[in-house]
Amino acid sequence: MKRVAILISGGGSNMLALLDSMVGDHPARAVLVASNDPAAGGLAKAAARDVPVAAVDHRPFGKDRAAFEAELLRHIEAAEPDILCLAGFMRVLTPGFVSRFEGRMLNIHPSLLPKYPGLHTHQRALDAGDAEAGCTVHEVTAVLDDGPVLGQARVPVLSGDRPDTLAARVLVQEHRLYPAVLRRYAAGDRTPVLL
Ligand code: GAR
């Protein structure tokens, strides 16, 4: 059974989709949900499902990312995860942190990478006049929103879409894609999931 730690920054709807998927014959179980924001709504939701939670507020660390990560790492290492899932985790990680989890850290990003790494993905897809949008789960490397693609889900862009309407349509697919990828990945299969 693979041990999974999940990092969040907000409401944690992707995290919940992952938790809800890790039941029965699933090859993994959640051992920790951690956030850089003690007020992240997802923490209480994970705790309500009896998953251990931790919060390390990044703000007192200022620009010292390495010191913040060292504190976060204490919690992560204590949980002894095999796989680390970023699920709406909005802090950039240092190469040192990334290399520590090389080959066992996943991220979900709300665009069809390599399009639109970074922020405001839905606005950028609309500005570009794209006919479709979507989300990507990838292995995390030292380059932001880069690394081998493990799955993608596509949705149409509809006329009259705004960033929020498009984001909502993509999020529905995120909740399907991430659990599907994690199940495969935890079983040792890195074949991309295409939805
Ligand atoms: C999701 O749409 C996720 O793809 C995005 O943040 C949202 C988190 O929602 N992640 C990023 O933008 C990463 N750069 P959630 O907290 O409800 O899962």
C-alpha cells in the first residue's frame, strides 16, 4: 500500500476527490494533508475524514522559502509518504525540495500544459480564443508547471464563457482526472490518462 501526502492551499476540492478515491482496492492511502495556510478550508475537511493534518504558515518566513520548506518537510517526513500530491498548492517549491521528491511528486494544473504555466490560466485561454481548455496532471520537476505529463482532460470553451465559468467546467474534470492518474501512478503505471 502506497502512502500519499497531499499539499493544499485552499478549499481542497481536488484533495477531497483524491481522499474519496483512496478506498477499497485502491493501491494507496492518504497519510497527511498539509497546507501553507492555516485557514485553508481543506484542512477541516480532511480532519473530518480522520486524515492527519498539518499547517505551516509561510508568511512568518518571508522570502526564505528554504526555511519554510524545512518546517513543512518535518511534517511530511514524519508521515513517511511514498507519493506527494500537490492539489491547489500555491507556493513555488525550491529545486532542493523538488529533488528530494523527484519521481514521486505530482501536481494538477488548470490548463492543457505546455500551454499556460503559472497563474490566470482560464483568462489566458479565453484571451487566446482557444476552442478547448482543460487540466493536466504531471510529475513535478524543478521547472514550474513542467515535467512529464501523466494525464490530461479536455473541455470545450463555450461562447459567453468567463474565467469563472470555464474554471468551474475544468474543475469537474480535475476531480475525475487526478484520482484516475493517482490510481495508475500508485500501481506503478505512468501511462498518461487521457479524458
Ligand atoms: C485547482 O483548479 C487547481 O488546478 C489549481 O488551483 C485549484 C485548487 O482548487 N492549481 C493551480 O493553479 C496550481 N498552480 P482546490 O483547492 O479546490 O483543489
